Amino acid sequence: MFSYIIRRLISAVILLLIVSAVTFGIFFLLPKMAGQTTDQLAQQYIGKAPTAADIAAVKKNLGLDKPVYEQYWEFLKGIFVGVDYKFGPDAAKCHVPCFGYSFKTHIEVWPEIQSRLPVTLSLAAGAAVLWVVSGVATGVLSALRPGSLFDRMAMGVALAGVSLPMFFTGALALALFTYQWPIFERSDYVPLMEDPLLWARTLVLPWVTLAFLYSALYARLTRAGMLETLNEDYIRTARAKGLHERKVVLRHGLRAALTPIITVFGMDLGLLLGGALITEQVFSLKGVGAFAVEAINANDLPNILGVTLLAAFFIVICNLVVDVLYAAVDPRVRLS
């Protein structure tokens, strides 16, 4: 098991390096291929009416006049050890991890992302718990009573959840439970440590709305997996031995049906941690997703690059955890 985890860690590190190189190339190499000059790129750091001396100084300090591979090396080094920028007699320290400075605010990218992370982490964690518990439980109950009234109603609701887009269900939830019936009042995000009850109250509606979308898929996946598993020979053998039905369903049936659920969960959680753009926009949450939208609208390349790499990091890490869970759920994976 330990050697398996080490192999997956090495693969994750290599994948992160490849993703960072491709992302850096997209943001800094493609604009040059499209005709953008280094002077135009440097001008975005300065503002209006820059002089030729200002542009030359920025190009030198940021290394924009160097080959792309040297720029990538400096960028990669800045993520791990930080970067010192010198502007004449003055110097600025870009702390670890250094993703550069915003074109518009001239503030380090990472502190701005860091200030938005608690919102996105809270949104993703709460919604993930709700959709996994409700989706898997609904799928198991539907598989145990296929064709029943509960099964048909649950799969009908699941079909609606999969089909309806987030911007529709979110707006509908706000219209009903905030404006029509003011059960959940709209308020700014409150940190967990500051007031846990108010923190949960401000996020209940986004949690439920987001969980409705995802739990529908998990219910359908669980139901399909359980129906297939419960017809296997080893399940009939377990029942013939006199094992309790709960043990047969949960230990033998559900465990075997968890593999596709774990796969989808890792991808979904990784994407959400990288920023739930639509959900944060609908509910006016100032998270990483809203930060990404602001950066795109402002054409702020360093901020977009920072969010992209953060999202890639979360997806790779979540898939690494999924691989480890595979080995825990199915020992055959360790030997493959």
C-alpha cells in the first residue's frame, strides 16, 4: 500500500509540472504567437501613458525579454521560493507561492486568492457532504425496491436534478426561499470561526441547491451499480450463508458499487474547489469562482493564471485521493 501511494504521488507531481508548463505556455506563449509584443504585455503592469523607459524597466524586472523557458523557470521557482523584484532603489518581495502581480490592482495574486478560498472551501465541503449522503442513500433504497413508487419518484426527481441548470435552480431557490418566503435572508459570508451558526445559515441555501444538482447524478449511479452488484453470485452466496441483509447490502453490495461513485466524486469536488463559478455568481458569494469571473472580465492574466493553476492543483490532488481510496476499497488495484 505504501509503495502504491508513493507511485501515485510521483505521478501527481509530474502531472502538476506538465499542467503548469502547458498553462504558462497558453498564457504567455500564445499571445506572442498571436502578435502581442513584450512591450504591450509590460504596459499592462504600468497603466496609462507609460514612457519607453518605464516599459523597458518592467520588461527587465519581470524577465519578459527572456526566452519563454527561462521565464517559466523563474515562474516555477517563484512558486516555491518567492521572487524579489527591484525597481531602482526600491525592492518588492513576492512571497511563496508567487503567481505574480495583478495587472489592475498591482497586488500579489496569491493573497487575493487566499482571501477568497474559505468561501469556496465552505461551499464545496458542505454541499459535498449533502449530495454524497443523500444521493448514495437514495440510490441504495431505490435499488432495493426497483419499480416501486419510491424508486419511480426518486428517479424522476433525479432526472429533474440532472436536467435543470444551476443558474435556474439557484434563481428559483432565491425567489422562493429568500424573497417569496424569507426563510433564508441574503447576507455576506461569515467566517466559520467568527460565528458558526451564521456561517451555516448563510450557506444552507447554496448547499442545498448545489447538492440537488449533484445528488441526482449520484443517486442514478448508485442505483445502477447496486442493481448490477446485487445480482452477482457472491451476493446470493452471502445471503445463502444467512448473513444479515444489512451486512449483505452495505458491506458486500455497496462497497463493490462505490468505484464509479468515488471516481465522479473526486472530479466533482476538485472542480468545485477550483471555483463554483455559477453558484457563487447566483448567490453573490465572493469565492474563487467569482474572483475568476472578475479576472476574466478585466483581462487580468496573472489572476486568471493563478486560479487556473489552483483549480488544476485541486483536481490532481482529489484524483490522487481517489486512487488511494480505490486501493482501500478494492485491494486488487494495489497490484495493478
